[in-house]
Amino acid sequence: MKMLNKNKILAVAGGFLLLLITLPGTGGAQESGVPWSQLNPDEQKVLKPFAQRWDQLPPNKQLRLKKGAKRWGQLSPQQRQNMQRRMKTWKRMTPEQRQKVRNKFNQFSKLSPEERKQLRRSRKWFNNLPPEKKRQLQKRWQNMPPEKRKQFLKERQHRRQSMKKNFRKKMRNATPQQRRQFKRRMQNRQHR
């Protein structure tokens, strides 16, 4: 599968799961579900596709949908547009593709906060590349044998750990003025 498709699948999964997945409820405190008449007009508007079969939905699904509708109401117009695009993509996916997305989401959920942060930074870096450079990197990665990919990732991790170690050492030996200068440079980079 192409790297671009994987990114699209991850984006769809993130958006879709953000909308529908909620933490475990209150232990069955509300087993009767939510009557349609108790939904506010905005929630009813968002959940209109479920109106005819609302009473047949399991209570836990009603609660998840209600929470999703509430979150929907809190999104900006741009976020809603992005979410609609992602939901359309999700609907066009085969069951196998959806399962792949769920698996990737579960893998992502198991990562440490630092690993997730690093993955997001890497994705942001990649998305900011010019289209031609993205295609070159995708092609290079796709043509790389699996053992070379593993080796590449291992070497990259080693380089990062080494760079972090050197950075910490350098910062311990830096003067307060050098630390402030470095902090300003990093802030300027982030604002570009």
C-alpha cells in the first residue's frame, strides 16, 4: 500500500474514532439508553440518519452517538468539513481496510506519549515537504527490502538517541546566556 494511502487511512481513522470512540461509561448506570425526544435540536439534526431506528439501537451505541453529536457541535466549520471528508473516505473503505485502520489505531494507542509525539512530528515534517520530495521518499521506502527498512529504522533510532545524549551534555555545559539564545532560536524555528 502506498505511504500516502497509509497517511490517509490514519487520518480517517483518527477523525472517525475521535467522533465515535468514547471511554467506558458509568458501568451501566443508564441501561435504558437515550430517548430521541431527550436529544436537543442540534443533536437531533446531527443524528437524523439514525432517527427511524433510534429506538432499536443498543443503549451504549445511543450514548456514543450522543457524545459524538455533542463533540460535533463543538467543532469549527473547517474541522467539520475535514471530518465529513474523512467519514466519506471511511464509508468507501472495504471491511479489510477498516480493520487495518482499527489495528493501526490500536498500535498507536499503545505507544508511549513521547513516541506518539515523535510520530506526529515526523508526519508533520513529511506533510510539509514539497510533493516531488514526498514522492521520492515514498518510492525509495517502497523499493527498500524489509530487512533494509528495519536496519534504517534501527540506525535512525540510534542516531536520535545519540543526538539527545550529546544535546543534554551540551546544555549542561552551556552558560545561561547560551541556553537563552538556543531557546530563542528554537522558538523562531517553530514560528516559521
